[in-house]
Amino acid sequence: MVRVRTVVQDRTWPPLLHAAHPFRTKEDCSGQESCLEELYVCSYTPTLSALIRSQQMMKTRATLSFIAVGQSQPGAGQGTVLTAVDGELKLVHKFVPPNVKFTTLSGDDATRAGALDALQRNTWVHLACHGKQDREQPYNSRFSMRDEPLTLLDIMENNTPQAEFAFLSACHTAIGDEETPDEVIHLAAGLQFSGFKSVIGTLWGVDDAVTKHVVEAFYGRMFKKKGVVDCTRAASALNYAMNTVKSKVPLEQRIVFIHIGV
């Protein structure tokens, strides 16, 4: 497959290149024409400088460590209970190679400070919780934790040069600010700017009940080669997952996920 890289600078146009699906039937009536995701692997970047910086930083790699952070019961006013979170963390653990140090942060330990420390100390992160984009105050966009939210500003002030990959299994993590269309200010971009080279984000709300299918297909592909942990495989692994779960996950819950970075 050919990889398509898109620089998304104008947030008034949603990055839905990967969601282009066929509306025409083949001339021989044997079925629909191929859609874009069957021909290309789509990947986005908030700015070219962010992509270049991420590629340069990949030349130096730290010791690999993977942490799965989940908050199923956020603090007051931060969202409803997410019953599938703990199961999702166990699912992720099943696929992580045994040669990679794996830890879980959840329940009472998944606080704002705990999540920040997890981002600082680990190279790979899977985050499952509520996410919210603040359109009026973009730097207040946040992930729901047990005590208080982890904000975009917290993340951008938390320098993580050793970080490689983050999967944001939360709502609204790759939505920009309508008032500043020339700037890309959202949670996924914030993680990239802080040091993460490759990030999976979401364009709108995700269904807690079906996300597990995407997560399972993604990590199954990501770690198909035993012992190989390479964040540059994320875009192709996501593309594979989107095609694999077609019979289980509705279209709007497949195209909600996008890849950003290397």
C-alpha cells in the first residue's frame, strides 16, 4: 500500500481523507469500487515541522516500556462510568510482547499526577478514559482522571523526549479549535508536541462497547512480528484494523480513529 501524508492546518475542514468510501458500482456490476482505505494508508500531521522533529527524534530510542492507563470512574463532573475500560486494558496487555516492560495504571491510582508521571516515564502509552475538547479554551481540553482532569496544558508542559507512541482511546482527542483555524490545538497534537512521535486520536465520540474490536485488531497487527516494537507501523496497523472490523463496527466508529505523526 502507498502511504498518504496529509498536513492538516485548516481545522474548518475535518481530516476525513481516510473516510472516502465508494459510491459507484463497478462497470461489470460485480460490486463497489475500491475505497481509499483499501488502496492507501492515511496519516496526518498538524504541521510539517512537528513531523520532521518527530522523525529526527526517532534516531535515538530509550529503553522500551508500555503503560496502559484507564479511568472507568472519573471524579465528580468529569463523566459517566465507563464499564469497558478495565477489560480494554487487559486486552492491550495480552498483545504486548513479553520482552517489553508492561504496567497498568487504573482506579484510584489513575489520577492527574499519576497519568503525568506515566507519560513522563514510559515510551508507549495506551490511554482509555473520557476525553473532552474545550472549544472556548483549547488548552483546557482534558482527559478525565479520578481526582482532577489531565489537561492539554499539563501535557504540553510535560516534556517527554523519550516517548514514542500513544493510543488515545477517548472521545474528541483530535478535534481543533473553530476560533483559530490556522492552529491545530488538540490533545493528540499536544502529545506529539510534548515528544510522542506517533499518536492515534479520535475525531468525535467513541462507542465504549465497540472500541475493543478496534483495539484488538490494531495491537494484533502492531505486534504481529514477535518481539518487534516499532511505532512507525501504527498508521498501517490502524488501516488494517479498520478493514478487519467492518462486520463488527459501524462505519462512523471505524473512521473516528486517525493516525498522527511518523
